Amino acid sequence: MSRRDRAAAVRADLGRRRPRPPAPGERRLSLVIPAYREAERIAGTVARVRAELGPLVGEGELEVVVVDDGSGDATADEARRAGADQVVVQPENRGKGAAVRAGMLVARGRARAFTDADLAYAPAQVARLLAAVEDGWDVVVGNRHHADTTTVVQASRLREVGHRVVNGFTRAVLLGRHTDTQCGLKAFRSDVADLLFAHARVDGFAFDVELFMLAERYGLSLAEVPVEVENSDLSTVKVARDSLRLLVDLARIRADVAAGAYDLRPGELDRLAPGAASGSG
């Protein structure tokens, strides 16, 4: 099959919801917040998430999971004091991908989402992704280039250029037409999260691209939703540095695909049945 034909098949798969059994989990939603040296604002982040998202999810149905990515400051203590349900402490700084992975694999919600500690996306927006997951989509991602997206605080020109460069690079490993792989707002069914993050390997900036690749590879459905962006000058993303790291990680992903590192073991997709692919293509 040519790359063009494979791309068409992947795009068709991504856009087709599958009938799934109810997702397992103890709560309706878990929100994972990776945090690195966020001692000064993590308490405010947790409080805002509780205030804005909690009522939309339902009493007792929201789990807040903060992952301290080897901060070496009081981030974890402040998160506990603020009432996070779980605080995971990485022994060393490994990157956002490693932090999100750690949080997703301990989360207990039937749906699991992640967002950044700077809350560039208002917490109430997670309810839109939750609704799409509960409507039958395996993976739901925010898209800053969606026709219905609005921007409250405009990103710098440098960051806008960086986003375009990143999206161009991702074509080396992705077949779908994804215009925004790096949006920091994504959600998953719990069993889909377990599958994806058990096989994810990238610790750094390209982990989002890896998730798209795995969704394509495993024949999962994926929906994109508009977001309202409040770009923050406090973001720890450095465009030039992270673009270079992305290139390195994309090369690694291509090598790992060729080596069979992402192939599934027999029966791994059974819990998601019916309608999943083999995962070895």
C-alpha cells in the first residue's frame, strides 16, 4: 500500500467512532497537571480547577493529579496543601512527557485529561473534551487552529512561527492531517490512556506527537475540538530549544517504529474491542 493510500485509511479510522464498552474508573474525570518549579502558583492552579471544573463534572467526580517533575522546590507540598487528590513526585526532572505519563498511569477517572499548570486553557474547557470522550471518542484533542477557536491573549510572533515549524516536522511520523499536535489540552478514555501511555516512550516535547502516532497506529478514533487560548508569558516552553529537541525525538520515534518498539502484544486491544487495528502496521 502506498503512503497516500495508507494516509487515507488512517484518516478514515481516526474519524470513525467505535462502539466501546463503558470505560472503567472510580470517578468521572481525572485531570493530570504536570508541574516543574511551580511552587508559587500550583495552589492557585488547583483551586481554580476545583472552582471552575468541579461543578461541571459533579460532586466527588473530579480527581486532580499533580505530577512534580523533579522540581526540587515546594511544588509537591503546595499541591498537597491545596487539596490535590494525588501528588506524584518524579525523583528527577525528565520532561513533560514523562510527567504526564506518570500521572495518567495512576489516575482513576473513567476519562483522563491533562493540561498545563499555567492554565493557558481555562479549566472549564476540559468539560468540552470530557463530553466528546463520553460521546464515544477514544482520544479528544484541543486545536488552536480550529475555526471556532478564540485567543484571549495573543501568542508572541516567535511562538506562532515555532508552532508552524513544529507542525511541519510532524509530517515525518504522522499520516493524519493534524494541524495542532502541541495543544496542551487532551483527553482519553481510561482504557485508551492505559494503552497509549504504557507504550509511550518520549519524555520530552515530542510526546504529544508520539500520542498522535500511537492513535494512528492502533486504529483509534480521534476528535479535535476548539479551545479558548490564554497564552501565558510564564510558559516554560522555549521555542528554538524545544524545536531542536523535537527533531531529535521525531528521529527517535521513526527509529523505534522501524525496530518494532511500538508493536502491541497479542490481546492488548481486546479490552477496547470492537473495532481496533492490529497495531503492527
